[in-house]
Amino acid sequence: MRIKRFTAPDMRTALRMVRDEQGPDAVILSSRQVAEGGVEVVAATDYDEALVQQTLRTMNVPAPSAEAPARAPAASRGSERAVFRIDGVEVPPLEKPALPERQASRLEQMMAAFKPAARASSPAATPAAQTVAAQARQPEPVAGTGAPRIDVRIDDDEALQPTDFAQALRRAAAPPLPTQPLVAQPPVPTATPAAAVTPVRADESPALRVIETDPAVSALRAELAAMRKVIEREMGQFATERLRGSPARAAALDALAAFGCDDALSQRIAQRLDPTLQTEAILSPLREALATELPVADGELLERGGIVALLGPTGAGKTTTIAKLAARYAARHGARDVALVSTDNERAGAREQLHVLGRRLGVTVCDADGPEALTHALEQLADYPLVLIDTAGHGLRDRALLRQILWVRAASNVRSLLVLPANAHPADLGELLRRYRPAAPEAVILTKLDESIRPGAALSVLVQHNLPMAYTTSGQRVPEDLELADARELASALDFPRRDNSVSPNHDEGRHASA
């Protein structure tokens, strides 16, 4: 067994030095803080369980009675000297120097005593002892170095006793795993809560395991995350400038930015364009590339019938949209095949508005307060091929929104469509999609396209979340202003920006102005 002492400014550097010089299977014997600052780690390689057991047996052999009186004063507490033997090798007494020198001399004394014992007992190691030593070297699912640790501490006024060292060896040399074949054992409950530890991967060295709650590790992760954001931003700007090397792609980026598309979607579309095209000829392929990026539902979802609930925030236009859907279905199948259910008892006049629209269309309209009343109303309307539910709009932080989503998830026979206004801020639309995602909406109905001057913002959010569009609305007329979602029709609104009000965030002329 080879023992060596390492001094480093911190524990992480010391562990790295141990791993680099002695390998990942090194055993940490002790560690302590030094007076000059930093840490001192004593590590060993070629850890042999048979050698440790033989050393323990030698230490436990009582001294002859004739020598006991002579050795008693030297072994007493507070004495200046201590003499003991390890495998027949006597450690000579040393004068008691200052505290740092005395601790260093004791460590050198123990390492010198282990060397002849290791040479004398290494051939006699039995297979069983080798098996135990191999198991002791197996990585354990705990934080730290993963190897048995012997912490040798010397008090200021007391010499190291052989019995104390033997007890430390017994505690450290205890095999961490049973001798039978290694199998996965269920966790054993303990009386006191254990500290949180990090599972170690198979390719991770035991000497490099660190505690997840280490402040230095947390600070390093935060710094790496900040660096990653900076690199991504710089790379995005670099990609944009590179694309602007082509006049056609530069014009496409300006058009997409004026349309409201985000940078990621704009760059992806511009990269697909031929850089050698003329600027005047770029509009048609640009619209075609945008149309291929927009997610659109296959077919008309209402033709499948069933129970469909319209979800969405307050003011998205759910009540008017549900009337348009009912009129569209009634025009194809008849007014007696569709029924409307209103659950919006929060907005003033919401039910009256739906009843007025129902009478105008000649369809059945019911009211329901609460989940039980809604379940009863759906049972009464089971004969209708299509039942549309107008739900109440809630704020993103309203608990009623959670209850609404949970009811939709629990009702297996209820499908849902999410109604989103195209004139909302893209950050708000993204948060709405995340909040309503647990309800598993089949598609989106994009409303108020006529009130949005940059519809590309809403389209970019849908592309980012990969949620298809089923219908679009662009007015208050029932049912004329409801259309089946068409990617080419939406992309046809894309045009070159006007010169008087076109401002591209990626092409600021002020940056190129000379002082």
C-alpha cells in the first residue's frame, strides 16, 4: 500500500491531484485544514484488506507485563512520548515539537510503519480477503470520494494512541457491501433524515463525486447558464448578419420582422431561400416557405361530431365563435343536430348573448352551473350529434382555471379547442398555451385576425408550441367571418414593409452611423 500526502488550496483541487497521480481507486486516509490555508489530504493506493486486518491484530496484542510499568508513563494522557509497534516494527519515540510539525511527523511515522508490513504480508493475501478489498473499492451511491476514509486527528496535548488508530481502521475498513453476489437492495429506513445525495453514473469516477448542494457547484452552474445565453445570443446575431449578406434574404428578414415573426422562425425561413434571387422575386417563395412552417389541422374537426368544449381567456371571443361554429354545422346538417351549453355564469350577459344567437340560428341552448349540472345537461343532450360547450374565461392565476382544466381531463368523452386572440402579446399567448396544455386541446381557433397588424407574432407562438390551427375568425359576422384554417391564405398577408414605417430590429441604421 502506497501512502502519500497532498497539499492544495481546496478540497476539489486535492481530489484532482489524488486522481491524477494515484488513479480513481485511491483511498482517502485523512484530510484536515492547514494553518497556512488550504487542505492536506493523505491518500493511499493498492488498498489491501488483509494487510489492514493483520495490522489490527498486531496492534491488539498486549505488551509483556514486565514492560508495562516502564511504558505506562509514556502512554498516559498528557505525556510527551508514545511508542508502539506495527507488525513487529517499532516506531521510535519522537520529541514533542510544535503542533503542525508534530502532526506531520506522526503521519510520516505511520506511513513508514506500513511499508515493511505491506511487503511482508502482500503474498499471503487470500482470495477471500481480495474479494472483500475489491468490494470495498466498489463505488457506493453516496456523495464524497466513495472510498473508505480514515480520519487521523491528533490533539494538541495528547499523543496518538495505538488503540485509537485501531478503532479508526476498524470503522473505515468495514466492508460497505455484503460478501454475497451484489444485488439491488431496497432502501432501509432510518430514524434520522439523511442528507440529499446525488446518484453516481457508471462512467463517473468515485473520487470526483460532489454534493449537489455545494455552493461552489451552484455558482458554477449559474455562470455556465449565463455564458450559454450570451453565446446563443451572439450566435443568433452572427447568423442574422450572415444571412443579410444576400440582398434577397435581407429583404425576406425585413418582411418577416414587419409581419411579426420571431427571429428563430425568420432565420429558418430565410435559410431556405435561394440567396441568388432578385429582391423583387423573393415574395412568392417567401410566402410558400412561411406556409410550410405553419401547423394546420387535417380536415374539419366538427365533422366528427361529439362533445366539444371551447376553452380560452376572457375576451378571446369564445361566445361569438361558438355561435359561428354552430351556424356552420347547422348549415350542413340541420339546426336540430347541434346544441349549445353555456357554463359562463361570471361574465354579465354572456348567457343572454348565447340564447339570442341560439334563437337566431334555431338551435337548442342550455345552461349549466357547475360540473354536476353540466354532466346532467350532457346526458339530456346525448341524442344530438354535436354539442358545443361555452366555458367561462379565467385569469391565468385563478384557481377556477385549474378546476376547469381538471374537469376537461376527467371527462373522457369531451374534446377541447383553445380559442386565442391574434392581437395578444406573444409572451401572453405562450403562457396561455403552457397553462392550457394539461387540457390537451386538439387544435387552436385563432380569432381577431382583423384586429392584428402583426399576425406573425401569434403564428410564431403556434409554430414554437407545435399546436395546429383548426379555424380562424376575422370579424363579428355569423357565420361568414369563420373560416377553415389555411396556411397559404394566412401567408398571403405577408408583404414587403412600407418604407415610411418599416423598422427592422436586426437592421438598425443608427448602429452604422459615424460620429
